[in-house]
Amino acid sequence: MGRAHEVRAKAMAATAAARSALFMRASKEIYMAAKSGTPDPNENLALRSAIEKWKSQNVTKDVIQRAIDKAKGGSAEAYESGRYEGFAQGNATFIIDTLTDNVNRAFVEVRTAVTKRGGHLGTPGSVSFNFTECGLIEFNGTNRDEVEEALVMADVDVMEVTLDEDFISVKTAPTSLNDAKNALEELGIHEFETCEITMIPNDYVTLSGEDAEKFKNLLAMLDEIGDVQAVYHNAQFED
């Protein structure tokens, strides 16, 4: 999948609303991570991982620091996670994770976006059975064999290491993500395009024409919803 891989549907912040939503989801995740332990990324692994994840998506230092300061200030604000599964054009399926202080609002906004773009929500488990949760690390490089050897030597539970031109993708068991990152840093790799827990589809569908356009519009609409934390799907698009 490499560079072309669209499973994570990263926020591209193409609009002001998308950029605002990107900052909001980053702030919530960093705040929750800071509240889960000490608000010091040097001592809190979850917080450090959250910061690195959102920095890779161009979230500003100010947004990150405000979220940490909010946790330090003893804010009692809490967020509840949710998951919605559904179907779209051309047998495409998707999973939408939310993190919100208002579950009803999150559900209405997600349902509205999905139905407006021609999809429909399914029941819990109707889609997720066809996805595999894993740790995903992506970075520039060509030394695939050296990377794989370093991971194995560090006892990382590696699922797959792939090379796409000058881009390496490492998939691990979810619990091995941080061990894999540490092993790669020991190898001298410190810049990661992706380092997160994600959901990878077991198979893909290719969308083109009107189906592709409608599905891309759905992803863009979801990207502008601040309560939507992540979107995973099994669609690929024809060039």
C-alpha cells in the first residue's frame, strides 16, 4: 500500500472546517492521554505516542501544549469513545471511531454525513470482522531486510514489513507498536510518517467514476466533524 494507502484517511485539512476538526481531535486525544497518567511525555508513553502521532499530521505545537496544560490544570472534562460501522457505494465498507463529550451529537452528525452521501450504517460487528487491528509505522527508507532483522532481534511481534520504492511500512501486533518504534530508533530511524494503532482491511474494493466521487465526498464530510476521531475503509480509487 505504501504512499498510496488510504485506509487511515488522514485529515488533509483541505478546508478551514477540516483543519479545525483536525486540531480538535488531536487536542482531545492528547488531553485524554495526559489525564491517564503524568502530563509529562518523557514519563507517559501514551502521551508521547499521541503527541508524535499528531505532530506527523502537522498539528501545531500550540495546540499540543494547550491540551497538555488543560490536563495539568485539573480539568474534569471527559470524552466517551464510540464506533460506527457501515456500507457505501461499490461494496465499500467503513469504520468510524468517535471521541466526544456528547454521544447523541456525534451519532447524529455521523449518521447525517453517511446517509447524505448515499451510505448507511450497519450493526456492530457487521464490518469490523473484515478488518485487522495492528500497529502501523511508515517511514522513508530502503533497508527493508535490516529493518525486519532489527525488529525480530528486539522480539517485536511483526506481522509484515513491506518496501514500496523508498518507503517502508511495518505492521505489528497492536501491543508491539512502541517496542517496534524503539527498535527502529535504535537503528537510527527517528522520522516517521505514521506511528499509530489502526485498522487494516483484509480485502479491498476499487471504486471509480461516480462511486469514487461519492465516497471521497463522504470522507471529506467526515473529516470536518470534530467528534470523528478516525475513519478506516477498504476502498481504493482508480487513478
